[in-house]
Amino acid sequence: MAPIAITPPNDNNTFTDLTQEGIKSALRKNAPSQINAASLTTATTLPPPEPATKAQDVVDAPLAELDASKVQCTYTTAPRSVPAVGSAEMASQKVCTDHMIQAKWTVESGWEAPTLQPYGPISLAPTASCLHYATECFEGMKLYRGHDGKLRLFRPDLNCNRMLMSTNRIALPAFPPKELLKLVIKLCATDGKKWLPKDRPGQFLYIRPTMIASDPALGVERPKEALLFVILCCFGPMGSTSGGIKLLASQDDMCRAWPGGFGYAKVGANYGPSLVAQGEARKMGYHQILWLFGDDCTITEAGASNFFVVWRTKEGKLQLITADLNERIVLDGVTRRSILELARTRLTSSSTSTDLETLEIVERKFNIFEIEEAAREGRLVEAFASGTAWFVAPISQIHFRGKDIEVPMVKGDSGAYADVLKGWLKGIMWGSDGMEGHEWGIVIDEQ
Ligand SMILES: *Cc1c(COP(=O)(O)O)cnc(C)c1O
């Protein structure tokens, strides 16, 4: 599939750009040591990389770089048991696999050799920076056991790039994303075979790379110590959303993210404060909050997922629309990008992959009044949320200021576009439906 550019955010000082250039510039600004540009991940959506720029131009002391080839492995002597499919244990999101990755960083020496070690608690001083100042960021990806028996990751390079962007936003140390990717692959290769048995195709493990500032000092200042870790967690099937997701629009007195803030980064500080609203939504019978922003009720995201609408304009044009990334109040989701790229390749007028009417792909600021009006005039076609955790989740209803906006679902429990997009993504992730060899599906060699 030809690479397709997705509107990059206007980048001035803050690094939100997941392109090769954006990453190089972030590494130059924040690198703990010399970065060899050749070690950067090959981003799949981007123009060809420029010649290497050495970070030593701006960094005096050469500190040790994160280096996956130095990983020291200690295998468990107390293997954990794999929960049964469908068990409460499996769904508890508490059970992790036998091993984890750890890597320590200090401002004096840079990155220590990473370790693959038995899964277990980490020890932190009660004064640790992350416990007080939210110096924490994370990623969320999945390891899929394919219907063809293979283990796959889905575009993991983009998650590793985004992790670097998030660490940048909260003064955590830089690292070459490609090295993080190698560590993720190492862990998946080690635990994949046992925890995703070949006779359980269609299952997945949730991968959680995390970085925290571990400084044992209470001062409010740039972290001098950090810990990177990666764990693999069992997840049951996602909560049943048959009948579609019901969204509660956020109240006027609350927002998730704001211009100049950090909504575009996967930092822990974005999530704790959203739980009050989410709890209220659940109590009222809704699944998630639809986060609006500002007096004009701009649409941003649904829970921790991106949000898409298919509608017909007043002029009769069919459009797939989602919020743009320009104000940095929306997270640049890997699923979002992938949906936009697949839709641009397969659902616009130049393509003929389905029987569906072709549509125009639009990334722009839009608001809930436009959705309300489209619904009133019979122009609202469907809506869905997208993210690694909830995948592609069709939306059936949006509650806004005391009224329900009913969202059509022509296929019963989904709209037609969500259905076809979900099918393509599933095929890539689980190696089926003729999508086995797709370049977004990275096959892991099991140990
Ligand atoms: C993780 C996340 C998403 C989805 O991103 P994916 O890369 O598609 O998983 C969307 N919005 C928020 C706020 C998120 O944290």
C-alpha cells in the first residue's frame, strides 16, 4: 500500500510529530547520548528520511544509549499459570505473563543495560517523582495470535515513536524508538508461545510499555532517574457493546484536554482526572464520555478513543469525518491513522474495494451541533470510536444537553463503514481474509 501522509500537527516547539523528522528533532533536543539516526524506526507513513544528524552536536557528554542488544535475560523459576479462556481471572486485567522488561536511566550515565526478568513488583521510594508529579507516560498495544497460527504486532513502530513524544512532553529521557521496539519484540517472543497458545487463535495480550521518573527526591524538577518497563497483561474480551456504544457528552464545566496542554500525549495525567465523569456516565447507563471542548462544543474524543462520524453534507456529499490534530487536544491514535489511511486507499473515489458508496475523508474541527443537525435532517449515517483497547466500536446514541441523538446502525450492531474498516484491520492483526501479508502486521518469531 502506498504511504499516505496524514495531516501532521503544526509543529513549533513541542514535539507532536510522529514523523522521522519529528523524532530526529526530538532526539536532538532531548537525547541522553549520541543517537545514530540509522537506529530510528522506519515510520511507515512518512517521506524518506534525511541523512543522519548526529546528536553529539548538541550533547557534550556521551551517555549510554538505550541498547536492546545488551539485554540481560533472567528466566523465571516459578512459572505462572495461564488463566482459562473466559475466566474471571482472565478478565481481571491483573494477570501478567512470566516476564517483564526493565531499563534504568540516570542523568549521569544514561541508560543501563536493559533486563528481561521475572514479572514482579518494582520498588520505589515514597518520594519518587512519578508518585507526586505525574511524571509517567505509557503506550497500549496488543500481541495477536493469528488465525494462521502466527504472532503479530500491529504497526508497533508508531507506538514506540509516540512513546518518545510522550516522554518528551513530561521531561523524561529520550531513547531510540527502534530499541524500545526490539525490547517489546523480545518480551513477546519470550512469553508469546505459552501465553497465547496456538490452539487459541483470535486471542491477544495487552502490551503496556511505561516510563516513570523514579528520582527519590521531592523537588519539583526535571527527573534525574527514570525506569522504563514493559509488561504483557491478560485481557478478557472487551465489555459487550452489542447494540452499540452509548456516549454521554461532557458537561460544559469539564474538558479532557486544552490547547497548550498535553492531551496529545499518552501521559497518565490525562486519565485519572477523567474518571469522575466516566463513573457518572456509567451510573447513568452510558459507556463513555464524548469529550467536547470550548463554547462551540468541538468534538475531540470518545473516552480514550478517537471518534469518527459518517454523514452526508447538505450538498449531498458522503464524508468520513474526524477531529484534526492541529490544536493538540486529540491523541494521534494508531487505529485512527490506520482507518484514515485504509479509507483513503480503499473507500475514496479512486478505489473500488467494496460495494459501498465512496466517500470523502475529512480531518477538521467539527462540533456536536453539526452532528445534531445532521441527525435531525436525516444526514447522519453512522459513528464509531477507534482505539487499540476498544478497537472499532460502533456508536448507537449520544446524549447531549438532555436530548438523545440516535445514530443509525444499518447492519444491526454496526454501521456499514465501521464494519468494513473493522474487517480489514482484523484481517491485518489476526492474519486472515487475504490480509496475512500486509506490511502493518509484524510477525514475531517465537522462542
Ligand atoms: C490510546 C488513546 C487513543 C487510541 O490510540 P490507539 O493508538 O489507536 O490505541 C485515543 N485517545 C486517547 C486519549 C488515548 O489515550
